[in-house]
Amino acid sequence: MTATSPTASGRSRATGAAGNADNLQGLRDGSGLLMAAALRRLDEEVPWYRELPAEDRSYVGLVAQSGITAFVTWYADPLAPPHGVSEIFAAAPPELTRSISLQNTLQLVRIVVEVVEAHSDQLAAPGGERDLREAVLRYSREVAFSAAEVYARAAEVRGAWDARLEALVVDALVRGDGDDSLRSRVSALGWGGRGSTLVIAGTTTASLDEVRTAELRRATRRAAGDALVGIHGDRLVLVLGGEGDLQAAAASLLPRFGPGPVVIGPTVAGLEEAGRSAQAALAGLRAAPAWPQAPRPVLADDLLPERVLTGDTTARRTLVTQAYRPLAEATGSVLETLSAYLGTGRSLEAAARTLYVHPNTVRYRLRKVSEITGWDPLDARESFVLQVALALGQLAAVPR
């Protein structure tokens, strides 16, 4: 084996340094050529670039030029850290970085790299082509990592902001605020606004940390076309929207709730009326302990008597409107028959004796009660609902 002399080694390093210097000069002289070639490639091959307004295209050109200039500057001192995406995009307004995705940015980087590679034979000094290509690949790798890091931080900040905005929106719905600002906020959160809306309320799980909260949001968005998640202490409020079966979607999310009742509010026409569904669901959640046998989940409208006991004026008004008044206005003594039936311990024979009619007549009139109100007096639970409605209506009829 022939040893390389120190003199020969020194000549080799000197030749490499000279080659790099010649490459650098070639890059500086050919930066205009690279810029024109990069813009031509963008215009020919990149649809999103062609669809940008003229002003934004000019800014993308500035970004490409900044990237080429940054590479030339780094090539002059390869030991220095490469410029990151933040420095390369500094020439463009912030609005441009919001409209260009990570995929677009990496495509832009790839095109600039390919352009420099394609012209390496023309720009590099004889024997320096490989050195230039390797430098381009190293620099592009560093810029790609920088881009991914920048977009990851932006996504993290965006996610935190979306979570705060989502909490504000759900809180506004719970309070019943439905102004124009609410519509713009939910639009920012991606709410499509198609179909109906309902609210489901329950308790949170004990281990609802940030990771599980993010998982809950993903599961909720998979269940319905539109979804919002609100966590208020130990209370979980989900707002679902879309054109499908929202009650079925709400039931599928039952495992995401903690122990205790889960209440589904009434389905309403849209987000503008979601406050009514939210208030009913939360009122039902407060009243649910009064009905230990309630199903899980339970509809807020199935808890009307218990909601009345907690002072819910909406439930009181609903029972009077949907049960007492239609019976009071009906013919055939159905209200009198219902009162006699409930007042005699739900006995058909006892009610018949009180009214001096046949038990079959009582049975027929009770079927009319079910047809008019939707609640069956022969069912134990539904007869309790009717009894509360009857009491509320009779109280409302008493002169003050």
C-alpha cells in the first residue's frame, strides 16, 4: 500500500476548497437562472400555485428566491446551521403562510432542490458536481425538518386556540346566547350547519386528561357530521349536528361519559336553537336522580315531572301545554275520566263507579287520553307524568 504524503494530502484539501469556492461563485452567478427555472416549474407542474392570486404568486416567488439565496449563503459556510422555514418565509406576509399547507411548502422545497440538482453540472466547477448535489440534499433535508417543526408548532397552537374557542361556544349555548358572533365562531371551528342539532349532557370520566380529551373530540366528530365538546368541571356537554340520526349518534357516545345519568336534549332545527336543547339536557341532568330507574341515556322530555320538581318552568309549561290543555279542550269527558282514574288508585272499576259508567267506557276514554297526549295512563310511568300534568293544570286554573 502506498502512503499518501502530507504534501499530497494538503494539495487534496486545497483542491477541494478551491472546488467549493468555484461552486459557490457558480451558484452566485447562476441564482437568476435557478430562480427563473424554479418559477417555470411551479407554473407548469403545481396546480395550487396557478390558482393563487397574482400577488400571492409573486410572494411565492420571493419565498423561492429567498430559499435559493439562503442555500447559497449556507454553502459559503456549511458549518453554520441552515436557514429555517421561518427565515425563508420572512419575505412573505403572514397571510401567505396560513394559506400554504405543509404539503405545499414541502413541494416548493422539492422543486427548488430538483432545479438546483438539474443545473448542478452547469453551475458547479469541473469535479465539484457531486459536492454540490450532496450539499443540496443536506440543505433540503434540514429545511424539510424545519418546515415540519414550524407547522407542528402552528398546529399545536391552533389546537389550543380551537379548544378555548370551542369551550366559549358551548358555554354560550348553555347560557342561551345565540347572537351573530356565535355563528362566526362555530364557522371557524368547521361547523357545517346542515341538518338538526341536539345536546347531550353527563359527567366526565375521572381520568379525562389532555390525551383522552383529544380522543373524545375525535370520537365525537366521527359520530356526527358536526360536533362540539364542552367540559365544565365534572360535567361533559356534547353538541351534535348533522342530517343523520342524532339520537343514535348520542347513544353511541355513552361509553365516553362518566358514571351517573346521561341526558339527551330535544332535537332542534339548527344551532340557533341549540340553547333550548342544552338547557333541557342540563335541567334533566339535575333532575335525573329523582328517577333512579331511568334508562341511560334518557331523553330530557322523559324527565319532565322530575324537572318540574327542581323548579324548571319550561318543563311545567310543556306539561300543561302538551297534556292538560288538550285534554281540557277535548270532548267526551276524557279529562274528568283521567282525574277519576288517577284519583281512585288507577282502578278501572273504581273510576267507573265514580263516574257511573261501564269500565269499558273508562278504558275507551283512557285510550283517547293516550291518543291526545302521547302518554298512556295505563302505563305506570306515563300515568305519573299525566298525574303531574293534571296537577299543574289544575293549579294554573285556580284564580290568583
